[in-house]
Amino acid sequence: MTARELGAAGITDPVLRAAYTHCRRLNARHGRTYFLATRLLPVERRPAVHALYGFARWADDIVDAPAPGVSPAGRAAALRALRGHLDAALRGGPTTEPVVTALAHTARRYAIDHRHFLDFMTSMGRDLEVTDYATYDELRGYMHGSAAVIGLQMLPVLGTVVPREAAAPHAAALGVAFQLTNFLRDVGEDLDRGRIYLPADLLGAHGVDRELLLWSRASGSRDGRITAALRSAAALTREVYREAAPGVGMLDPVSRPCVRTAQVLYGGILDAVADDGYSVLHRRAVVPRRRRAAVAAGGLVRLAVARLRARGGPPPPAGRSAATRRETV
């Protein structure tokens, strides 16, 4: 499938093909939900999404998953080196980093504003220094670079039926909603890294602080105050999804099934957290594989309909099998 994607995108240079293939592997290995949704995009647009994800994943791993023994200073140096590769490549210079090679090519091809990548790197640097956020407004400042700009990077690839600036606030909100979902799911893992991404004012409104979270994580014990705070964080996240929702109809119709599927899958994480009693300090909530498959099948139906409408044809018959639909992807 990689060769087909690259061929459809007109990517023939061996170095570029290798760089995009590397990014696709990162997406498939680490971004299960994101990768599944990407499969619903037109084949020629998928390499660009793999490049955007691959770069973000690479930077995130420098911060959160360094090689054993790498010090905070070493992580900061690695992040600076990546920023140097990025700056050079965006100016048209050479780089030895495959993820940067693919990213710079995607940025040129889709005319993505370079500020979005630089803002992202700024937020990645903050993860090496900042361990918590006092207010939701402060957290939103961080998430502009770590999440909102991801939605803005994606927008030129997805395409719009309205002026891009009209769709941009909704795309940014969706990036924030996805990250807030991850923050809620990963509270325990982030706490192990010394970080709390849920704002202190939200936690404090329910009598929760770092000490209480650490006690619960270490002891495996539950506390009603923590459950109430996490439920409040989930409600806040759903509100951001509602803020993002009008943007789907502004996208190119053939891109909408991908984004709708991603919304449903990420929203399913919130459902899984609730169904598990908000036990995220003790275990990760997981969307059942059967549910993921059902959502993806629905996305395939919507994709087939969008493609046929784009070609001026009738929608597929209702009885067409999921296996047959899959052949169109």
C-alpha cells in the first residue's frame, strides 16, 4: 500500500519515498486511531498526513521517550538539533532527518504556513520545563502549539469548500479536543513523568491537587474527588468537540469520512474512560477493537458515497458488503 500511496501522490524520488515510508511506519506503529482514520483519505493525500504525524511523533518521542540514560539536557539538545534541521529544510536546505525531509516536502506541496511547525516546536520545548498549568487559559496557550496547529497543518491537505480561514478555528479546536482526550486518558502516565496536564483550577474546584493524584496512583486507591474532577475534564473536552463539529461540513467531501471517523474514535476514548469509572490513574482506557472496526466500516461507507457523488454517480446499494467497500480504499 505504501508504493500505491506514493505513486498516487507523484512521489518518485528515492530519498523522498524512503522518508515518507519511514513516517508511515511511525504512524502505523504509534498512532492507531490516527492511522485508521488516515486510511479513509484519498490515497494520494495519505503520504502528507503520514509526514505530519511522523514529524510530530519524532519530536514527542525526543521529549517523552528518550533512549535510556538520556538526561534532560540531552533531550533539550536533541530538540534543538531537530529544530535546526527543520529550519534548514523549510528554507530549502538539506537535512539527514527523514521525518524532516518528508515534512518539508509536504509543507511546500500544500503551502502550509511554517509558523505552525515553529509553534509546535516551541510547545515541545515547554514540555522539558513546565510540569503543570494553573488555569485552563494557560493550558490553551500550550495547546495552541502542541495541538491546534496540528489541525491547521492538516487543513490544506484535507481541502475545504469554504475559504480556509473560515474552517481554521474549527480545525484548531478539533486538534485541541483530541489532545484533551489524550490528556484525560493518560493522566497516570503523565504523572509518572512528573507532569499534570489537567489545569490546577479545574482540579482544585473538586479538592484535587498533585499530592492526592500521586497518592491515588501509588496506592491504587480511588477517591470521589478525583472522579468528579476527571468527569469535569471529560465534560470540558466534549464541549471542545462541539466547538469543532461545524468544521467537518467545511471540508472537501472526500475528506469528511476521515475526520468524522477520527472524531467518533477519539470520542469513544472518552466513553471508554467513563465506562471504566474514570480509573485512568490506574489503567489506560481502551476502545474495544470491535467498536473501532465498526466505526471504520461506517467511514468506508461514507467514503464510497462521497467518491461516487464527486464522480456524479448514484450512492452504493445499502446491501453492499463491508468487504466490497474496502476495495475502494
